[in-house]
Amino acid sequence: MSKSFLIMLAIVNSLEHKNHYLFEQRISIVNVIDEFKDYFGLERMTKLLSINTGRYYTWKFMNNCVHPLREVCKRIKTQQLSFGEQRIIKSIVTDTKYPNWGISNLYYNMLEEGKAFMSLESFRKYANFYAPKRKLPPKRKNRHRVGIRASKPFEKLHMDVTIYRPLDNTRVYIYFIVDNFSRKILAWKASLKLRADISFDNLKQACIDNDLFDNNTELIVDGGSENKGAVDGFILSHENWKKLIAQKDIIFSNSIVEAVNKIMKRAYIDF
């Protein structure tokens, strides 16, 4: 052991905050003890360096108490999360039962179940440490399907009937045919009866006004009786036409014409 080391050791022993300095140099002290303990003995080396054997073993195996994020021993920074709390966070973010849960959802679920208590910021830091490649939940807007879209006018038509009750409480059936591409009302009728021949007359009028008899057109309707009978006869007599029932032949509803129904009743009739 060099003379300069002994001189430095004597200086350290005379310092007011000796223990703090020794702790900062604990790795070097452990290395020196490991190098010479076989020659001088462990107790003599620890006594020479002003520590006991218990502290030597504590410093030697202190890697187990290091904070995983900041690499700071919990004995120094006691306000850090306990290792039990860290294990809870790790088990939550790696649990296969919650593959697409967001960090905030996992955090509040943990609080509700009373597993641990901490700030959301702390939970997020540990969650990102233990599961850095965690799959994020898909954005809600990406889950919406693109509805029915026509590429040109009169390619797809929507037909529907809505009920309106005036002040005398009678039922007025309003028939609409709407173009998918332009959202234009091509034809409409109002009647006190709900019948397929009225729907057919309305469809026929839309074809006359827009010269659609020979057009390749898909007619989208619901499954009501007013869309059968004469309407089916018209479709059968025109091979270039095709009738599709919403939510049966196609997965989408007849929402385009239903939206027109609502607008007409709320903005133009109910006033």
C-alpha cells in the first residue's frame, strides 16, 4: 500500500464530514479492500479504512438498491418509489390482460383497485422504463369506416320515408330520393298513406327529371314494405339498376337520406 494513500487516508479521517466523503468514494474503497484483503485480512483492511465489515458488505452489494431510472441509491433518496411499488407498476404495464390500455387508464385502474398510490407522472416514467415499446391504443378516429361514396352523380341513390305529425296529430309520410354524390333531393312526395306505389311514383319522377332510366344506378333503401312491390318491379325491368337493403346487403345504414329527413323536419317544417 503506497505511502501517498496512507497520507490521503489520514487527511480523510480528519475531515469534518468524513462519513459523507467515504460514502462518495465507496466503490474505490471496496476495490482497495478486495485487492488487499487476502494479504492483510478483511477486518484489518476495513479498520484501516475507517469502516466496519458490515458497511463493506453493504457497499459491495449496493447495486441491488439502485433506483432503476436515476441510478440513485434509495438510502440517499428515500422519497423514491419503493421496490414493491416498482414491481407493481412493472406487473401492470406488462400484463397481457391490458394490451391496448393507455398509461392513464392503467394508472387510474391501479388507484381504484388500491394496489399503490403515486402521481401520474411517476407512474408514467416507470411505465415507459419497464415497457418502452408498449403498443398504444388505436386512435378512435381511425376506427370509423368510410361510408358509402359515389364517384359521380346518380351512381348511388338513397330512398326513404319519414313521418311528420302536424298540429292535428295526423301522420304525414314524406318520401325522399337523395343523390349520394351531390346530396341533392331528386324527388319528394307527401302523403297520408305509406304505400309502395307512392315510393315507385317518386322514383319514377326522379328518373324522368334526371333521365335515369338507362343509367347504371344502385338504389339504397331500408327493409320497409314501402320499398317493395312496385319498386321491385321497376328494378326487375331495368337490368342496369340494383336495389340494396341497408344493413343487410351492405353493412352501412341509409344515413345519408335519414340526415335529410332530420334537416327538413327541424329546419324547414318545425318552426
